[in-house]
Amino acid sequence: MLIFASVFLISNIKFEESINDLAPNDEEISLISNVFANSSLVDKIVIRINNKNELNTVVLTKFADSLNIAIQKQLDSSVIKEVRAKMSSGDMLGSMDFMFTHLPIFLEDSDYVILEQFISEESIAKSMAANYRVLTSPANFGFKKFILQDPLSLNRLATSKLNKLREVNGFQLVDNYIFTADKSNLLIFIELKNSQNTALINVFDNKLSEIIGRLESRQEFNNVDVHYFGGPLVAASNANQIKKDIILTVSLALVLLLFLISYYYRSKRSILIIFIPTFLAAIISLALLSVIQVRVSLISIGVGSVLLGISVDYALHIYSHYRRNQDFLKLFVDVGQPIIISAFTTSAAFFSLMALESKVITDLGLFLGISILFSAFFSLFLFPMLLPTKGIVNTKRKNVIDRIAAIDFSKNKYVLLGILVITILFVFMNHESRFTSDLNGSNYMNKSLRESESSINNLIGLDSSRNMFVASYGRNLEQALQKNEEAQRVLQNLNQQKLTNYEINAAALTPSIKKQKERIAKWNRFWTKEKKDSVLSKLHNQSDKYGFKITAFSKFEQWLEKPIAVVEPASNPLYNQFVKDFVVEFDSKTFVLSQLNVVKNEEIQNQIISVVKSSKAQIVDKLYFTKSLLNKLKIGFDKLAIYSLGLVFLILLIS
């Protein structure tokens, strides 16, 4: 009944594979971990498409079209959240129109110096001459709307910020597709529905590889080369390898144990008897875990399964004693107390893992601690029912294991001398041991994934530099944008000191309402009635010169007189196109990210981290996260050593 009840309880457990559960319960580490877990920016899949032999944008765009269609057909919305292969012409025109209509909210103080130049008599004359040439050319007739709306090209002040963002990224648009500056590589960005779900990532990876393979086999695309890479693929690769390693390790350990047990005891029944206590203990431990908590880390259970082999020792001790002296009473007198003390001390050491406040390690400690206790219990009280009452094996026959066990190493001076020499040697070598806090080299990636990483990193300049993120956060988007605007003073100062190569602050395209009001007020102060009349007078004079109607630029005049209203940042069309990926929301908080590109120099990176931490912003960086995580765990393990030694000493003292 106990076993059936345990199996029923286990069926309700929800196993989790997230490596983020390794993080201890620390505010900063949890915050960074959650930003990574909820950010679409850091978990995008990048597909690089290029032509091996020649520069041919037509072939690349055709391949991208075919790939995009195949992805949309064969990978449904349960796997893919968004595929960004090209930008819509309508969206681009709409964005340009929006930026002109709300031009004041995009202008910084320095832009007004340029604006003064744009409205000078000389500049207006040049603009009208250029407008005339464009409008009289049939090829440029599509620009008529923009010229009549903005004859002085004031919108350049806003669109230059958008162009600057593209230049910093090193991208440009060709037929609305995203290309690198030299037009040799076309890029597609994919956001997965759930980048933490290993099973879905594996489905995506296999299907995408299959689609690309079919397209590359077509004659028209035989010179096209494709690589794709992203954080979720690395995470899935690691998770898959961990599963394989655990299965392999457990299988090898099990085979070795089975071989040794069968060789030593010469009995098939002994194998079953020895493993039953451990098996039952593991089932009950999982059942109790399901009562304590609904979600259990699969990583902890996997690691625990390897360590659970410790509990087999109890059954081996009892079986070995019974093999030599088949007297149950004497058996309990000889091994009962040692096994109970061993179980309590071992489980106490595992239970002390809960002091680390990491879900993975807490689950591991609970699982192993409970398993050890029940394994000892079943070994002591279940064995009498399982062991045969008559002789089990002829113990007079000695094998290799018996002969090794018969050696008294405590009286062998050569063994003692060897141990002493090795101990002294290890004491002097101890200072050479160093633990790395950079786990990037520990990531498992197959050959194809490593080649893709190298290819894409070289393309976007991450072979000699790396990206760090700075998060500004508040209770809502408005507060987060305000904090981001405050942080810009610090980040721009870093750039001026040459500590960063460049910054990508996409949120500048969606200023906070507070910032918009300040900029609109400055705009209104700038455009006095006298200045408006002067500019319009110069415009009309130049219009007459080129034969334009007096009402030709009435839209511009109306716009100049029209009050400018603030725009909710999330309603800004630029938000969905350029800013959304830099915004993260969770736990009733909103985070706005700025991206810093920095050289791969630890001293400079530490200086940047120190400056950012002294402000109200939060550094969000995988390397910094890993170092902080390991430092916290190291402190925890130092405490753990004290706790476990204290518990073991107390148990031994009481016993």
C-alpha cells in the first residue's frame, strides 16, 4: 500500500529543467536571472545567410523568402513566437510619418543648433531647389507626399537617430531585408515561444536544420551557406548532454555494481535483495518531496540518482555479515548501530545542503537525505524477510575481493609511508588549485554549433568584444524609461572615457512622458511667432521662385501651428518595431535595457560594473551573473562545511 501511495503521489510531481534554479535566494542574482529568463533580446536565434562565391542580394532574399515561408508552415505558434525576416514598407513609412508629426519629442538640446541652420535663408533655398529637382523627376515622384509635408526636411533630425541605431548595429535594409553593411550577409531573427523549454527547442532545432538542408540542396541555392545560433540552442545542448551523461554514468555504475555483486556473492537473488532497499527509498523520497513541494528540479534528481549509490552500502554490509554468520540476532548486534549512525550522519550532511538557499541544491539535499534514512531503515527491517533462512553461499571459497579485504593495510609500513608522502605533496600543491568563475568554456556545444557561434560572432564583431546590458527599472514602463534616461548620463560618460565601444539605447526612440513634456515645452519656446512668420515668409519666397502654388505647403504650415501632444510610449509605433525587445516585464516590474559593447578586458569590465552599480541601474551580464552566483555558492559551501561537521560531530557525540 505504501508503494502504491508513493507512486500515486509521484505522478503529481512537475519536474523542472531550468538551470536558473541553481541560483541561490539572493535579490540581485534572482533579478538578473529573471531578466534573462523573461527577455526576448538575449534569447533570440540569429540566422546568417550568405553566398559563398559572389555578392548576390537577389539570391539571398529569395532564399530568405523560401526559408521564412517554410518556417511559418512547418513550425506552429506553439514553438515560434515571432520571425523577423524583413521590415514592412508600410511600417517604415508609418514610422517616418509618426516621427515627423511628433518631431519635438525626439529632439535633444543639441538638435536645436542644427535646426537653426535648417531654417536659415540659405538652407531653405537649397532645400527648395532640391525639392524642385525631385518633384520634376518621374523616378522620385513617390517622395511628393513627404516634400509637401516637410519641405525643409526637418524630419532628418529624428530619422538620423533611427539611422544611427542601424549604423551602430552594422545593419542596413535592402529591399526591406536586414543585411550587414557590406550586403554580403542577410540576417533573420527568431524568437521562440518558450526559450526555457528544452523539448520545444529540440523540436525547433531539428525542424529548422531539416528545412535549411532541403533548401540548400536546390540547384538555385547550391552556393548559399547558412549558420544559426542562439542562447536557447546552447542551453538545450547543455541540457541534452547532461541527460546523456547522467544516463551513461548511472548505467556504467549500475553495470559495475551488478558485475561486482554477482562475482562476489555468486547469486542472482543477491542482486535483487541488495537493490530493493535503495529502490524503495528513492520512491518514498520522491513521494515525500511531492507532498512538500509541487515542482522538483530534474537536475537535482539526476545528480541525486548518481549519489544514491551510497545507500547500497547498507545492504552490502548486512548481506556480507549474513553471508559469514547466518544469525539474525548477531547480525543486528554487529551492524545495527553502525548503520543507524552512518545513516544519520550522512543524511544530516545532505540535509545541510538546504542552507545554500538554492532550489536545485535544496531539492538534492532533501531527496538524498530522505533516501539515505529510508534505505537504512529498509536494509535493517526488510532484509530479515528477504534473506533465506538457510545457507546462501559457500563462504569457504575465497575470491579476489575476499583476498584483498583480508589484507590489513594498517600494519603495512609501505602503504602508510606512501599516504604520508602523498599528503605532504598535496599540501604543497594545494595553492595551485584555482576555481574558474567563467563557465562559458564549460558549455557543451557540438561542432556545428561552435562553428555557427564563431561565424556569427565574427560577423557582428563579438570575436574581440562582448555585450553587456544595463537595466533601469520601475513599477511601470513610464518609470523605467525615466530611470533609463537618468542612467544615460552615466553610460554616455563611460563612452566618453573610451571604456565602451558604443551603446545601443533603443528606448531613446520612445521617450518617457516626462521627457516628452520637457521637449515639447522647449519646442514651443523655440518657435516664437516672429520666428514662424520669418520661416514661412522665406519658404513662400522660394516657392514662388520655382512656381509652386501658394497653398502647396499648407500641411507644413498647419503642422507648425498645431499643438504637439504627448504619446504613451507603448502606443508609439517605434516601440513594437525597435524598443519592445529591450523591455522586460515580470513581478509587477518593468525593465528597460541598454546594450553596451565592451572590449574583452576584465579590468575594464569590472570598472564598468562598478560605475553602473554606483548608479540606480542594474548591470545585467552573464559573466557577472556567473561570478556572483559562484561567489554566493562558495560562501554557502564554506558555511555548509561548518554546519555538516557540526551536525556529524553532534550525532557521534550523542551516539
